[in-house]
Amino acid sequence: MAPKAAAACLICNFGRPGHWVILVGMHHALTHWDSPFINFKDFDFPGGRGHGYRWVQIKRFHLPPGSPTDQDLLTALIAHPEFRDTYDGAGLWLEPRHGQWWADRITPGTYEAVGEPSATGTIRAWATSGASLPPDLNARLQEAVYTPIRQATSRYALGALPEDAHHDYGPIHNEFHELVLIDHHLGTLALLVAADD
């Protein structure tokens, strides 16, 4: 069970033998704070083109008291209801889905530690593919994405998952980049997803 998980819970496998998920009654170690959403379509690209249906969503959490390890925090993130999001506008699921994958196929070991240049470079290359960005979008990405990446005390990228980890209607995005940014100085964790439809 995830750190700080406690007391009563309801367990269900949704008809998938061997895939058991705790649904209710959990006290979650991470406290969800907010979920800023940056839609490239909201910015003025020349000729109305170039946005590429790209967007960034950042789910931000407060860390629990004490000194949890990064592995504890990744475990707590995967167990959190906010993690069960397919990022297709359907909202959160009771079933264990995350992006295009079954969430119960994702473990802390699926995330790979990355440095700031790699994390920033991945998002910047994706964001600028096909067209230069409007200045106000550049400024928004600097504030909400690149600065938190630089300030994080550790950064993790979602690694490759096997083909059978896709859920029954994934994949659903052209590109999907996921970072977890942990900042022990500020006491925050950010789950950052950059994708396009």
C-alpha cells in the first residue's frame, strides 16, 4: 500500500484478474494543489496555424511532512486518484488508466532520473516543432515549465512501457512526454504531461 495509505478500502479488479486497485478510503500522502493547463490553440500563431493541437498540463501537489524519498513520492503519485487520467478530456477514471497505459503497469522503477538539460530539451524540442512560438506562449512555458524543471531537486521521465501495457483504446496521442518534478526545497511535486491530439 502507498505511503500514508490507511484504514478502510474497497478493492476491485474491474474484471482483469491479477489487477487489483484500491478505490476508496485511502489517505493520500500527496495533497493535490492545482492543475494548470496550457493550450497552444489559445495563443496567436501566424495565420492561425502552428499550434499543432499541442498542450501541457501540470498537476501540482504538496509533499507530506517528514523526509520521504523520491521512490516513496513516486509510489504515492501512482496511487493518487489524479494519476488515473487518460488526458483525452474524459476526466479521472476509477479504472487504473494513465495516459494510454494501464496505470497498474507503471511503477516507480518505470521512471528514469534525468538531468535538467535533457528534460528541458525534450519539452522545448516538442514545443517548437513545426513553427516558432508566439512570445506570450514562450513566456508562459518559461514560467510554468522550464523554470520548475530548472529549480527541481530531482526530475524523472516516464520510461518505455511494453506494448501490452496499453489499455484497450490506447495509444490516443501523437506524442506524449511525461515528467515528474520533485522540489524538496519548496515541498512540491509536479506531474507534467506535454502531448498533442
